Amino acid sequence: MCRATLRPVEGNVETLARENAQLRQENVELHRERVELTKRIDILGEQLAWLKRRFFSRSSEALSEADLRQLRLFDEADSARVDQAEKSQTLVHVPEHTRRQPKRQPLPEDLPREEVLVDIPEEQKHCQCGAELVRIGEETSEKLDVIPPQIRVIRTVRPKYACHDCEGSGDESHPAVRIAPMPPAIIDKGIATAGLLAYIVASKFCDSLPLYRQEKQFARIGVELSRRTMADWMIAASVACAPLMNVLERRLRSGPLLQLDETTVQVMDEPGRDNTSLSYMWVARGGAPEAPVILYHYAPSRGAEVARQMLGAFEGYLQTDGYEVYDRVCEGASKVIHTGCWSHVRRKFFEAQKSSSKGGSSEVALSAIGKLYIAEGQRKIHRDPQQFAAERRRLVEPVLQDFHAWLQRRASQVPPETLLGKAVNYALVQWPKLLRYLDHPAITPDTNACENAIRPFVVGRKNWLFSGSPRGAAASATLYSIIETAKANGHEPYWYLRGLFEKLPLARTDADSLELAPFRITKA
């Protein structure tokens, strides 16, 4: 009886054990699935926050005061010093004060001035006693006025001479009628003066005014200038500037540092390509640190062959972002040392910090990178470049060692699909190149100077959208190069272009073109 009654129980135990094992396995799988789904939700949440910030928030990477206070929480040494200083100080009551009225800045002294006299009537210049009032002083005030662009016509008169006696028959080596040749002009047989051409070029490439808007502006003041005519003028001007561009190219590769960057541009009527295809505008910044050269270059591709062409025979430090093409280019150039950009590393951690509710790790990274830029402030203190480089290395190396150890720890803890994981992996991959900015005093931690040079093109692209032809894109590259190099050397673009277009037709040799370069010509 006992054995018979136990058999069903034993069967039930085995069945329950199998069911329990099956349920355990299902529970493990559900737990794993839940973890994966939670991770996926976090990643999608980050991506959504990043997209919303990109399209609806400001693009500046500057941190708010609240962000800066939050960063200080992750700097234990500085926080300890601040706490200690606060403890040692006694509270002092500061009484209320009256807010000072902001003071208006004086108008520039070099602006032309027109004096307007506002006087009392003559009958009020006599006192009640009968005596005549005496002027004892005056009060002056200045207001700023503007005169819209004025168009004038330069009429060139060339007298003609002839001999009434022999009518030129006695002098076969000279023409019978003699007249002075036309002064050389940037556009031969055209109506555009150097001033008009400089105004059109500066309006488009400095003020981002497309030619069709300039066409309307000229029409409002009574002058008809078609956009096609102005486009032809700019192409002709870029061709005339070819000797100066040769000077800039040689100067570009003469310094210890060359920075490269690129951005997209849409160009119409490219051979063998659709009008919707994207081309690229490359920008290089180099030359002497105190007199830099900025060179634009249009190319249909973003390949390594274009980067090699921009690099040429350069020897020194090449500083770029993490685009892998630059690695391939530097592998084939033995005398080029590839240097990374800390700004791009910082940007990735900034995006991770703004796109995630768990921003603690990103703030640790941002705090460490911020110390690198604090050390960069020593550049203004030390006049000797080598002394600055040594002091910078002394301040920065301990920070870099701690930051690298932190990156290695976080690489094994953070999912690589998240924005923080991508930022950590990017920093570790770029790490050997990121350290090289310490090797030379002319190198800064980032390529911001090159990015600032490409920004006017990006702003202009939002207005004119595309280039009408490859010739137009190449002309734009030439004129952007001249304008940005002039700005980098302290020149006001319009006045530099006006002087350049006046003197360029007179240049006959490379030495003449060199004297017209922005780093050689004086502001006067």
C-alpha cells in the first residue's frame, strides 16, 4: 500500500522539478530580455534627447552657471580648497548699493564728423539790463548717422594727339595718333572699378549676401546689375588672384603646424554627377603663428587624395579631427606628425552630458578637459614659447594620467552603444594623437582656429545654398582664402580687397605679388 501510494507522489515531484527548472530558465531569459530592453530604451532616449537638442536648442557648447557648479562636484581637490577657504572666512554684511548707470562708449575718433550748431535766437542774446550776452562755453553731444551706399561713375578721359604738319608720315616708328593706354584694371574692358568689385565680394563672402539680394539692393539705388554679370566678375577676379594664391600656398606649408578641416557644399553641373550630390570645401590653416594663412580648396570628394594635395610637401605637425582619412594620409608621410583635437573629444562628452539623465561620468570628463584649457592660459603669461611649453606640460601631465586611467575603467563599464560609451572609446582611440599637442608651443589643444575660419562659409551656405558651377565653387574658394587670411592678419576685408584689386593689375613678378599678401601689406 505505501509503495503504491508513493509512486504518484514521486511522479509529481519529478514533474514539478522539470516545471520549476523550465520556469527558472524562462525567468533568466526574461530578465536578460528586460535588461536588453532597458538598455535599448536608454539608448533611444539619449538619441531622442540629442536630436531634440540639435534641432530645437542652442548649438553653443558653453556651460551655464548651474553646469559649472555641477562640474565642481567632480573636482574633489578644488572642492576641498573651496570648502576650506569658506570655513576660514567670516561672514560680512554688505549694505545695499545703488546700481551704477551703464556708461555709453565714445564713438570712434577716426569717423568723419559734421558739426551742427543749435543756437538761441538773436533777440534772446541780450540781457534784461540791456547788455549783450557773452558766450561762456558750450555743451556738445554726438549721434551716429549713416549714409546708404552711394554709386558714382568714374569717367576716364584720355586726350589724343596728332601732328598737323606731317600727319605722322615723317616718323614711321610711332603711330600717327597717340593716346595714353588705359590704366590696367582687375577686369579689363569692364565697368567695375576696384571699389565696386571689392564691395560685391565683401558683401557676399563677409556678409553672406547672395548675388540676387545684391541685385535688388543695387536696383533700389537706381543701378541695374544682373547677378550673372556679378558672378562673371567674381570668377574673373579669382583668376586674376592666381599669382597671390601661389604665394599663399607656399606660405601655408612654411610653418610648424598645419590644420585641416572640411565641410559639404552642393555644386551644380559637375561632370558625371547629379546636382543633388554633395561636394566638399576643404580649409587649411598654417604659416607663421603670428601671421597665419588660411586656404580654401573645392573638391568633389572627401577622399585621401584631396588631403594629400592639401598637404603637399609639408613637414611638421598636422592637426585634425578623428576622420580616418587623415590617418591614412599621415601613414604615407614620414615627416608629418599627426595631432588630435581635444575640442572634438569634449564635444562628444558634452553631447552625452546633455542627452542623458545620468551625466555624472560626462561631467568628470568635462572637468578634466577644462583643466587643459586652464593651463593653456599660461600662453599669455610666458613670452618665451619654450618656457610656456615646459610649464604647460608640468601642469597638464598629471591631469592626463588620471583622465586616461579613468577612461580605461569606464570603457569596461559603459555600454559602447551609448553616447558616453562612444565618447570614451573615441577618446581612447585618439589618445596618442591627443598627447602630441604638448610637443610644440605653437600647437593648441584643438582645431578651433581652423573651424572658425570655415564658419563664414557655413553661414554663407545657409543663404546661397549651392554653387552654380565648379568654376564658381573654385572662385569662391579663392576669394574666401584671401578674405579669411586678410582677417586673420588684422585687415578689414573691404579695404584690403579694394587696395588689392587696385594694385594687382600692376604686379608683374612673384615678388610683386608677395608684397600684396595680407601678411606683408600694411593697413595704411
